Amino acid sequence: MELRRDPITQSWVILGQGEALAAAPEECPLEPAKIEKLRSILTWPAEGAWQVRVLPHPHPLYHVEGDPGRLAEGMYDKMVALGAHEVVVETPLHDKRMSQFSDEEIERVLCVWASRIADLKKDARFKYVSVFKNQGALAGEEWSHAHSQVTATIFVPRRIKYELSSAHEWFKDKERCIFCDTVRQEEKQGKRIVDVQGDYYALCPYASRVPYEVWLMHRPHNHLFEQPRPGSNRRQLAALLGRVLRRLEKMSLAYHLVVHTSPNTKNKKGELAGYWKTLADDYHWHIEILPIVEKTSKSYSIKEVYFNAELPEQAAANLRALDPNS
Ligand SMILES: [Zn+2]
Ligand SMILES: [Zn+2]
Ligand SMILES: [Zn+2]
């Protein structure tokens, strides 16, 4: 596997066959009897019956060995696919989806995500730690057993780079966080808000890319998902996430979920060096959920420009009308 950078868009692409494309095994490889024999990176709770267990990915896209240096190939840049790739098994039960977890069980998964991000950021080679969850065959899930994935990479993913540079520009101009401004504007208008729990908001973003796209945002400013502000209550975030997932699953069982948090400030190299001075003030963690609604999957066919037939104001109204408790 290698990473190549498109010199025009500056996006990194993972290339190579790898093992990732191997056919899915017949039997679920995430069953407790199987994974208890493997090395665990983190088990929660550590004693007694576990709920969440983190393992190295059996067919990783990134490997921890190697030198993060770039190699030139004429005008092009490439790197070895150095990084970490982990699987978070969210429950020992094969048929239980996250939407069916109790608030406390969802909170445990959120805590494990945070703990893996914080731990991987100790390695200064890594520029960014991604946490994502693909549920459903349409979302490209690897196994049907409830799980999420963590990757640590030596580059910042393209969408995060876009967010960082916009947030930086906004802050330079207005001395305010663009995400805090978004929450304030949405609160004022109200029409795209799906649900609220404490200081946590679930909303359909103004320029939703896909039908029923939902972001979860915390009103108090904080750039680090992995380091909650004193006094914040992750159980409330868990409760809100559970309710949002139960609503969304009435539309579609398939979705992508991704946590967006700050890049690793221990890494001072590369194109974002010098940027870090205002990072803590201008970036703001959030969770993005992109459902895959089959009947309108046409939205995905035009990749250059997103086309979404469902207005977010209508999507939020439809989601609000659904029962979040069943
Ligand atoms: Zn299973
Ligand atoms: Zn903010
Ligand atoms: Zn984002």
C-alpha cells in the first residue's frame, strides 16, 4: 500500500490492492469467542464482562512500521501507508445495533473513541486520528456486527483540511468560531434543529450534502472531542445520538458516521505548520452522520457537486416528527 498525492487538489489517495479487498468471511470474525483470543488494545470495562473491545484491524489500510518521509517521483509526492488502523467492537452481541444500545452503552463507545484518539495523538508522527462508523451494506460496512474504526494517518484528510482552513479564515476575519456561529444561527432560526439534549444539538446542516444529513454539535466551544470541557456531560451526547439514530433508521439502516476533531498538534510538519496558533479557538469538534436513503441514492451519483433533493428544513421537520424512543 502506498499514499500518493494529487499535486493539483493536494489530496492523498491510498493505492494498492492490500488485503482490504479480500472477500468477507462466512462467519462473523467479531464474535467474542474469536476476538478474546486476539490482542486487545483496549477493553471496557477492563474487569468482568466487556462491552467494548478495540483490536488491530485484521486487514489494515495503514501499518505502524516505517518512516513517514516523503519520496519524490518527478513532480509527484508519495509516502508509505504509515499509520494505525483499529476496529472498535461496540458490543459482544452480534445482532445489536448502536441505535438499540442504552444511553450508557453509547456513552461507553464514545469514551472509547475519545480514549483511542487521545492515545494515538501521543505519537507525533500522526497528523490526524479519524473515527468513523459505516453501518449497513450500502454504507460499505465490513462486518454486520456493530463496530467502528479508528485510523491514525500521517496526513490530514481532505475534508478536515477544508474545514480547518475555512475555520481559520473565519476566525482571522471575525475573531469568532465558525461552528459556534453556526450553532447560534441554527438556534435562532430553529427550523433545521432535529433535537436538543442539554447543550448538545442535532441539526440538518444548511447545505446538507445528502438527504437527512445530521450533525451533532456541542454549544460550548471546544476543539477536542477527546477532551471534554469540565462539566460537560457525555451521557447527554449519548442520549442525543441514540435518539437521532433511531429516527434516521426509520429512513434508512445504512449510514456513515464520522467524528471531526482537531488534528494532532504534536506534529509540526507540513502544510499546516504555523497554523496551530489559533487552532484551539477556531476549530470545534462535531459528529457528522450521512444516511444513505436508497430511493434518492441518485444524490451520490454526481460526485463533483452534491445534489440533494431533500431540503434540510423539510428533513429536520420530518425527523422531529418521528418517535425517537422506538
Ligand atoms: Zn458477530
Ligand atoms: Zn466553537
Ligand atoms: Zn466536519
